[in-house]
Amino acid sequence: MVFNDPMFVQRCGETYKLTDYAIANVDVCCLRFVRIYVQKNLGEYVLGRMYMDAEYVERTMFYLKDYLKVPDTNTEFAAKKAYKAAFPLNFKEAVEMLKKQSRTQKGESTNEAIAEYMHMAPRTFIDALSNPAVHMNPDFVLALCLYFKLPDWLSSLLFRRAGAMLDEDNPRHAAFMHILRAQSCDGLVAADEYLKSQGLDPLNW
């Protein structure tokens, strides 16, 4: 399902198709649906149903909520554009921004809380944010994305700020991309279980 706007949809004869921009930016113009496959015969799976990914939508709205209150950015497309423009270029500053946005019952997320989640000493975690040898490790960045429960359009921003790019031709990176798309709110244990199911080592940083 796509926004009915010339930026995203163009007429092609008697039908309509997505514009090149829409194809390259699906998450900003289309509602996301999840495919559920059911087993038909041994080793054969068929598409059972599709449903809107409510969790993905909820997390996207969580991070965009301040922009959606402003008249100039009160659509998801405009809010995402504004959010990305404001997202710090420096990795440590980007994490600080996410900490302030990702509030808990006790206030904004703390270094101590994140360090505990990632099984690190607080001082070690703080140092890691300024140490490219650590924060360029995709495992480290993925763990942060899972802590903040980032939708994949936002996790890709954090990966870029870390200087840790994922390559879908790399089996481990492909597994990370799946986790970021489909298990972004499920935590570290679920991520390690998925990696194990793919014959890959658990997260390590």
C-alpha cells in the first residue's frame, strides 16, 4: 500500500507503477506488511497471509513523534526526512541523541543501563563510543540497535555513523539485515538464536 502522490506513483498506460524514487525509498512511502509462510508439504512453504507490521509502525512513530507535531513535518515522509537531516554525523553524538529519545520509566537511557544490556563495564562502553576499533564492529552496532529497538531505516543510519556497513553477500551481514528487519524488538537472545539457526557464531564485540 503506497501514498497516492506523484512522487511515489506514476501512470503507465492503463495501470500505475512506483516511481524510481519510491522503489529506492519504500519505507517512507509504503505501509509495511509481513509475509507469513505456512508449510504445505515437506520442504515446501507457501504464502499464508500478510499483515501490517504494527510493531515496526509503532517504533517508527516513537522516534518521529516530535517531528509529527510540527505542521511542516506532520507526515511520516516529511518527519523521516527531517529526522535524518538532524541525526548527528558523529557516532557518539548519534548514540547520545538516541539515549535522550529512548526514555525509560526512570528517564532517558543511561550508559550504565546500556552497558548492562551489552554485558560491558560502564567505563568500557563509554570508551567504545569513541573507539573506532570497537564501534566499527557490526556486532556492537547491532546490539545497540536492539537495545534501542530501532526500525531498520534508523538502524541503517546508525550503522553508517559507526562506519560499519553491511554487505548482503556476506552471510553474517545478511543475517544481521534479517534481524534488523524482522527481529528489531526481540533482543540479544533472539538474535543469537537466529544466528545459531543459520550456522553462525553469536554476537561478539
